Amino acid sequence: MKKINSYALIGISLWLMMSWACQTPKLTIKQTDKTMPAKFGNYPTQNQANYAAVNWRNYFADTFLIALIDSALLHNQELHIITQEMAIYKNEIRARKGEYLPFVGLGAGSGLEKPGKFTRFGALEEQLEVAPGRAFPTPLQDHMISANATWELDIWKKLRNAKKAATLRYLGSVEGKNFLATQLIAEISDAYYELMALDNMQLMLSQNIALQANALNVVKQQKESAKVSQLAVNRFEAQLLNTQNLQFVIKQRLVETENKINYLCGRYPQPIQRNASLFFELGIDTAWTGSPSDLLSNRPDVKQANYTLEASNLDVKVAKANFYPSLSLRAGVGLQAFNPSFLVQPESMLYNLTGDLIAPLINRNAIKAAYNSASAKQIQAVYKYQQTLLNAYVEVVNQLAKAQNYQQSFTTKNKQVELLFQSINIANNLFYAARADYAEVLFTQREALESKMELIEIKLNQLQAKVNLYRSLGGGWQ
């Protein structure tokens, strides 16, 4: 009766200790708000169409640009780097999956042992016999072949949740590659349109240089006729030199922009083919934006942030499971004998089976710290997701405004350019007829040149808005 009471007392004590050891903090997972506004700012929503669904080959209908993007998607080093990151995440899935499967190993070993005769083990072996009348051999050999297995039973889904989290992070890396692809397409398109703009600037400068050189010759002739002073000649020549100097600035920008495209394509510098004459014909007619909620499924960075958030939720559950007891099974089977010839006999067989139930009892600081860290990372992932979603929405609104405002700006500036270039002819004719001062001619030429440069910059901003609207809507990775 006393023995039964002792066993009961031990059992109750163990149960109380296990209950205390399994105490865990309350599971706290911060929820995120995925609701979106009904439309993009003050711009009407067009649910029937979305540029994100348009293939980039159709969106950028330029054979030279398409060839550049194709080359970049094949050879860009950053894409290759993130591809290897995807492989790392994929191997992490295999590793996590293997953790909740049994581990089985095969082993074999041989050895020999001879204890001292005047020791306990030596004296003991003197008294033992393998068979009646047959003593143990000296030294004693030991040969063994065995198979061993260990298996941690995933009773709290800790290992399976860790595997799911690894899978989500792999899916997030896939979306990360898609997001990089959209960024790459946008960067190349921006640089390509900038090249076309610089080509048009060069052409415009060449035309103005010819116009100013002609005006300089006329002024020199008038100076010889004493109609103007050397001051007029110097002013016209200085303006011509300034315009010629601008050509070198444009040339440097051309070199840097071409090399930027070559770098993105993963190749050494070489000429970039383009058709600059189509620059002013390009544009965006209608902004097909779809609904703001489409960003949840179209933007790769939003999807990546969502996968990271889901993985962090599972990480909290994994960290909490560390407070619970773990159940492990260990088993082994094999053959062992002091003579290899005996290994084939049934009497040489050995086996074992053990179960371990282990729970953290004292000094659980490391487990608590890991749980608190996982909880903090989960809250951090929520804020990052909301930040990514807000940034995606703001980007679309900004590009919609940019496309609209620069379209109106281009129309207004184009009228100004037409008037100023008409004024150049008028000022020249008045100057030749001695009805206008040379300063008026210089001022008109300079203002016309500046306005034409501004018009090209406005057109470039308009085309970049087209590119960035497509990117911000999540287009380019499909």
C-alpha cells in the first residue's frame, strides 16, 4: 500500500511539474487591415480594364525596346542573384520537411578489448564462459551491424508549421523576383525614352547652331558695314558657343544613359538602337487602372509582403510550441558478437526501443526570448505589409496625376514653342530691316531654345509616367 502511495505521489509530482513547465504566454498575433479605398484619389475607377493585365510586349510596342528588355531578363545579374536566393529557400523547405520524418541510419563497427587481470572486469571475465568448458577469448573482440532510427513526433505541429513557413518564404522569394522584373522593365524603359529625348535635344541643338551661325555671319557683315558694333558680334558669337557647349553635356548624358541600359542588360558598353523620330508620337491615351483592390493580386511586392506576414504568423506558433513537451522515439536493431561467424546466428540479434518525453522546466529564458522575438517580428511584418500596400496605392495616384498634368503641360508648352520659333523669324526680319535691336534677337533665340528643351523634358516625364503607371499597377511580371 505504501508503494502504491509512493508511485501515486511521484506521478502527481511529475504531472504538476509538467503542467507548470507547459505554461505558455498568451498567443498574440497582430491582425492586418487589407481594406482599400474604392478608387484612386479623385480619379474614376475603371473596373473593366487594368494595364497590369497587359503583357509588356504589347504595352511597349517598340521592337528595339522589347529586344533590350528580353536581353535584360536573360542576363541581368541581379535577377540571377535572386534566382539563387529562391534555390536557397527551396532547400530550406526540404530541410524543414525532413525534420518531422524519421531519421534512419546504418552502422557497423569492430573492436577488441582486454581488461587487466587484476581488475574487477578482468576477474569477472575469468569466471565467465561462452559455453560450458569454453572461456571467453582474450583479447575480446566485438563486431556489430545495426540500424538505428529516431523520430520526434510532431504532436504540436511545430515542425510542420516551420515547413509551411519555409514554403511561404519561398513563395515570397518568387514574388520578389517578379517585383525585380517589373522594376527592371521600368528602369530600361525609362532610360530608353531618355535616350530618345537626348537624341531630340541633340537634333534641336544642331538646328539652333545652324540658325545662330547664320545670324552671326549676318551680324559680322553688318559690322563691316558699320551698322552694328563689335559688341553685337561678340554677343551673337557667345550665344553660339554656349549652344555648342550644350552639345557636350548632352553627349555625356547619352554615354551614361546608354551604359546604364547595357549594365542592366548584363553586358559591356555598346550602342543602343532606337528610333528617336517616334519620340513625340508616343503617349498614353487612357489610364486603365482597374480597382485599388487589384493591387493585392497584381503587385508582386504586396504579395511578397503578404507571404512574409503569413510566415511570421507561423513562426509565432512554432516558438510557442517550444514551451510544450517533446516526444521522441528511438529504436535500434542489429547483430553483435565477439566472432564475425556468430553474426548470422539468431542469438546475436539485439534491439531496443525508447520513448522520451521532455519538457523545459527551469531556466526557460531562451525559449521566452525566442517567442518574444517571433512575436515582435510578426508585428513588424504587419506594419511592413501595411506600408507596402500604402506605398503601392500612393504610387498609382502619383503616376495618374503625373500622366494627366504632364499631358496638359505638354499641350501648353507646345503652343509656347510654336510662338517663340515664329518670333525668331520675326525678330530676325526686324533686325535686318533695322527695326529691332540685336538684343531682342538674342533674347528670342535663347528663349525659344530653352522652351524647346523644356518641351522635350516634359514629353520625357509624360512617357516616364506611362512606364511608372504600368509598374505601379503591377504590370510586367506576367
